[in-house]
Amino acid sequence: DKGNVYRDIADPFLAEFKMQMYEETENFYETKVHKKVVGNMKKILKIEPQNAGAMLLKGLSEYGVLNKSEGKKNVADAVNLIKAIKSIDDYSKADQELLEYALMAYTNFLVEQKDFSGAKSAITLGYPWFKGDEHKEYEALYNKVVNG
């Protein structure tokens, strides 16, 4: 839709589609079905190549399917995208939740790898946006990793 003629019709559909796909993807990630995570995130990245949460989760799952070079590249690209974010106010609720989940997954991945300074850096990336009552899980992980 080059002229955004159908934008008003498509936006609610796309938001619902993404919310469902993200929920499914989080379930796949939790159960270590990394091939499905990679497939789902590839679909999102075709639509939104700058989606940092999708890129980060795809990168982590590439490690899970033993495609370490692609995983390393995706994670590095995602971290660079996240560092460039000034505000997430214009992000959809689904995209905010995916980014929050992906940063927590990345932090936990680094902790498992015994990269504690990397984990501290990772969880700190999202802390300006993911604190307060709505983000208790993120804050708890932040406090555990940063404050011991």
C-alpha cells in the first residue's frame, strides 16, 4: 500500500497479528523450539526490518539452532538498533512487550554464558523504558543483575 490508503484498515489487523505471533514466539523460545522462533521473527523482519526486539530474539534463537555466526550478527545489529532508540512511545504495545521480553532473554542468555558485565549492559539498555509497576519482572531482573 504505497500511498497508505489502507493503513487505517491494516493497522488494527497488523497489531493483532503481531500480538498473537509474539505470544506464540515467546512460548517457542521458552520451550527451546528455536527453529520456530527464527521462522516467526524472519516474517516480522520482512515487514519491519528495524524491529529490534524481533532481531534480538531471532539472533538468540540462531544460537539455539547452532547458527552462531548469524546469531552473533543479529544480536549485534539488534543492540545497535536499541542503542539508537530515543523513545519507544510510538511503538505499539506488542512491539514494546517483545522488546522487553527480548532484552530479558538476552540478559538471561548472557548470565548463562557467565558474561556478567555483558548481562549488566544488556538489561541496562531497556531500563529507561521498562521500570515501574507494569514492568516488575524486568525490574526484578535488573536489580538481580545490576545490584547483585
